[in-house]
Amino acid sequence: MGPGAGVDADAFREALARWASGIAVVALREEARVLATTVSALMSVSVKPPLIMVALGPTAQVLPYLTPGRRFGVSLLGEEQGRLARVFSDPYPIGPSPFGEDDPVVAEAIVRLGCMVQRVDAGGDHRLVLALVDSAAHSPGGPLLRWEREYRRLAPR
């Protein structure tokens, strides 16, 4: 039996539902439209150079477009942006676009990153997108979190 072979998939999902995670929207422009998806698997990889990694499921709307050299935006959502997280977790989001005219980032997000894909690798049933960050901006506010399959906010201090 190989490593990980004895772990039940449902038990693994249940265990990781107890890992609190920030929520982000990954978006890119494709001709006249913006394609976007909600993610919770995002991490900082390096400061010099500034790199992030995003894990995307095989059905993520943006995945086929995230090829090396492609620009995209990452918006870390604030605690009042649960509606946007739900909208972009749907494969066919509807409603007014929250994206500006430049990089496809949510103007009101607490963090806005402009990125360029460096490479895409297999990571089990997901794809791991390594990206160079070439612009970063932030605003005040608390993060939107995902914990036990619900959107939450930090408790006041």
C-alpha cells in the first residue's frame, strides 16, 4: 500500500474542512469578458521573486486559459464579500461585474494582485499554478474566511 492509500477521501475532506482559509477570486480577461473562479487554496511561495501558487480543480472556469505568460488577477476578499465568493464559485456567474478596466481584480477587495503565470503543474486531481506577482495593493478590512464549509469572519478583538 502506497503513501496516502489508506486515507478515506470523505474523512480527508472532513478533516480539511476544519482548516480556516482566506477566500480569493482568480480572474482573467478573455476578449471582452472576464472569467473568474473562487479559490481557497492560495499561498505565498517566495518574496524574492514575489511568487504565489493557486490550486485549481479540473473544472475551474479559468484553468484552460492559465498558460505560461498569461496575465491574471487575484482578489483576496474582505469579510463583507461573501456574496462575491458564492457568485464566482458558480460555473456560470450572473450579475454586474465587480472588475475594473485594468487588471481583472475586485476594486473593493482587501488585497489585489496582478500576476503572470510561470508554470502549471499537476497536483493530484488539481492543477497548481505558479505565478509571478508584478503588482500588489491592499485596503483596510478583515478577511473573508472559509471554515467548516461556511464563510466566516474573524472575531472582533
